[in-house]
Amino acid sequence: FIAPNVTSISVIQTDRTSVQLEVQLSYGQVFVYCAAWSPYDTARSTTPSSFATVMSQGMFGFASDESATVSLTGLVPATTYSIVCGTVTQKAVALSYLLT
């Protein structure tokens, strides 16, 4: 069983220190992990070097169909971030991730 591709990432809600994402997939029944980074946020200043790094931020949702909602928290207000999301099957098979 191969994990699905992330086809798009959209921001659906923001507040001062968090953002809620809708992640579209080629199919569902997987976990979706996302991470954010910015050179202006000392806690998240390094671009993730692997999907394990993305997973280590601990921000994830479950897609029962072709989309999942993931909240990224602990962000610095008025800071621009890059976001990356990827998928993991219930049997822990990971696939590529998409940068925005």
C-alpha cells in the first residue's frame, strides 16, 4: 500500500500564532503531517531536511477521504512561513511531501 500524494495545501483559518490548513490528497485513509519554518522564527528556522523532521513537529491530521485539516501552532505573529506536508499510511509507509 503506497501513501497518497499531497495535491494542494490551502490556508483556511489563521490567528496570531496558528494556522489551519486543508490538505488535498490523491486518496484518503492516511495521516497527514505538516511543518512550518521561517528564517525569522528561531524555533523553526531550519528547512526540514527529511520527512522525519516534518513528523517531529507533531502537527498532523487524519484524512478519511481526499482531504485533511492540520493546525500548525506556536507560530510567531507577523512572520512569513513556508509549509511542507506529507502523508503516512496507517502501516507507516511514507510518501513524498509538498512545499508551499
